[in-house]
Amino acid sequence: MNIFSKKSVYYRLKIEMKIRFITAFHLGSGMEGEAGSDNGIMTDPNNMPFLPGSSLKGIFRSTVERLLSTLQLENIWACGLQNGLYTTKPCIGGGVTKENTTYHEANKQYQDSNGSNTTLIEQNCCSACQLFGSPLTAGRLYMDDAFLQNPDEFVLSKRDGVGINRDSGTSMDSVKYDYDVANTGLKYAISMEAQEVTEEEMGLIALGILEWKHAGIRIGGKTTRGLGHAIIEDISVSHLDLTKAEERKAYLLKGEMKKETNVDEFFQEKIDKIIA
Ligand SMILES: [Zn+2]
């Protein structure tokens, strides 16, 4: 057994959202575009623009990490692994690097205890790496790929960009390029599931979701030029506690999870637990 072993899953929290783009967006494919531009967008097998779960999860993690660095809560913190900003201290999740003293100290304690001290992860891994994962720890939050809900309204177009000289901030006329964009008004259903989450982690998820609800979500590239702004139109929350006989039966027989009737109240209750 090692300190990074997985636990059984008894609790699942599922959050589903409907979002709508209020601007055009460009989630780059890194390849030539269908509209004949240098930079295409990510598309599904039907050639419709889609939002990969990994991208959505990365955006959500950034949102949560930003909130954590602003709020400076006592026991809930982010090492800033994703954004490369070590805030308070490095965590185990940062991996086996020479500078990551947290990793080496925890590993020594683990060896000294002959493998019996299994709380080292919780003590030395930041809240963000525990929830979202790191090179050394498995996360417990998953996001599905999101497919286009209103494909009849999809229009692909091409936009011109101008290369910016990063040193002077001025445009470089000689460096012209273009990129594909998907139009405004496109709708997606986003689904995330978190397993074995603590009350604090539910509070973190609630904070991130409410931030998305109030400020919108910025998805893809060129967001500083006004692209990629989506708003949440509907949120639903359901959960499943497999230790409860009634919920277990409903799930195993009918695949049903318990739906939260008052979502706002649910989020508020979870946030109250982490913010005084
Ligand atoms: Zn971390």
C-alpha cells in the first residue's frame, strides 16, 4: 500500500448546468480551420464545436484557485500548481522536484512510520490538488465533454488577428493571422461530478459555481478581446449517499440520484461552512 491509494466511493455530488455563449468563441484545435483559417476550433465527430471536459475542469480549477488566493482561508488553500504560482507553500501535489521540500518531508515521515501514517496526504496536499488532482494524487472531481445543444444555430466564421510584439505591446503588421470562431448564442449542458467530497470541498465547489453564475465563464482563447463569454442559465444539483438504504435502492434499481429542490440554499449552506 502507498499513501496515494484510492478509497471506495460512497458519496457522489453531481452538478449540471445549462450555459449560453453571449459572445463568439474560439477554443483552438491547434490545427488549420474548417473556415480556411490558420487556427481551427475543437469539433466533435459531427463537426460541431464542443467543449472538452478537461478544458472545462481547468477553467473551474482556475476559478477556485483564484478565489482561494483572495480569501486566504485558514485550512483550505491552493498551492497554485495549475497557475504556477506557489502561494503559501508547495504541496505534495507539486511532485518530486528538488525544491518541493513538502514532498520530501512527507515522504520521510511516511518511511519513518513504516507506511502506517496515511494521513500525510491530507496534511501536506493543498485543497485544490486533493479535489482536482495533481501529478501525484488522483482528483475526485470529473467533468464531461459538453456537446452543442442547438446545432441548427451554429455558424462558423473567420476572423483576422494581428500579431502583438510581446516586448513593446505594439502590433506587428507583418504578422497577420486568422482564426475560426463559433457564433454567439450557442448552448451547452455542462456536467460535473465530485466523489467522496468533504463539507469543505463542497463549499469550494459551491464558491466556484456561484462565481461562474455571477461573473460568467470565460472559455477558450482571446477572452481578453471579448471572445468566449458564456453565462449560466440553469443549475441543478443531485447527490447520492450509498450508505443510505433508500438512496442506494433508488440508484441501483432506477439509476436515480436525489435531486436538491433548493439549489441556492444548498450552496449557501455549504459556503457558510467555510466562510464565517
Ligand atoms: Zn497543491
